[in-house]
Amino acid sequence: MNSLDVAMCVVRSPDGRFLALRKAEDYVSQDRYAENRWETPGGKIEAAETAVEAAVRELQEETSLEAEPVESGAEVVDERPSRSVRITFKPVLLRARSMKVELSAEHSGFEWLRAEEFRDRLPEHNVEAVRSVGGVSV
């Protein structure tokens, strides 16, 4: 089984909402692991990167937001028999310098969701990862 390490960006607004991105239709059909159109920003950790460096980079690439890392959370492993890859999600809580989101082509929309909306709309591995970042409850 192959392994993939993924940085997961947990971005919180000043009023406590969480940033969620909606996958663009073209990307949903290309990504065999996209089970839900909503997700947190994030992506593959490159060979020479830490999870924190990858989270900052991925957030900027996907949303144009610049951010400072606040805290890393506990890893969440997704190792389902139906997949040929073991995905390790590494959450990083980030403080964005602004809230002006400009999406890349990978996403078609975004929302700042309250905790209960986040829980209802995003995949369980996203919810678990957000819970692992200190002081964040969803």
C-alpha cells in the first residue's frame, strides 16, 4: 500500500468560523479520493517540506491567503481497504493575515462555516483533524 502525507489547513475567522472550500467540478471527477465536494484547504507535503510549510504554501496556492502557523494537531490516518493508498492528514491551525479569499481553479467556492455546519458538511477526517488542534471544537 502506498502512503501519502497531506497538510490540512485549519483556518479560523475572528468570529470562530472555519474556512471550507468547494471542489470545482473538474477536480472532483479527477480526484478519485474526493468523496465530498467540501474540504479544508491543503495538499500533499513535498519531500523537503514540513507539514507546517506545506500548509502555509497550500493555503496561499488555493486561496491566496497568507498565514502564520499557530499550532499543529494530531495526525489522522485514513487507511480504508477500498483504497490503494494510506493517507495521513497532518492538521495545522493557521492565522490568516486577511480574510480576502481568491480561489484557484481547483475550487469553485468557499464559505466560513460555524462549527455545526462544518461538522455536517465536511468529511469525518476533516472534522477529526480540526478537533485535534488545541482549543478547537467542532
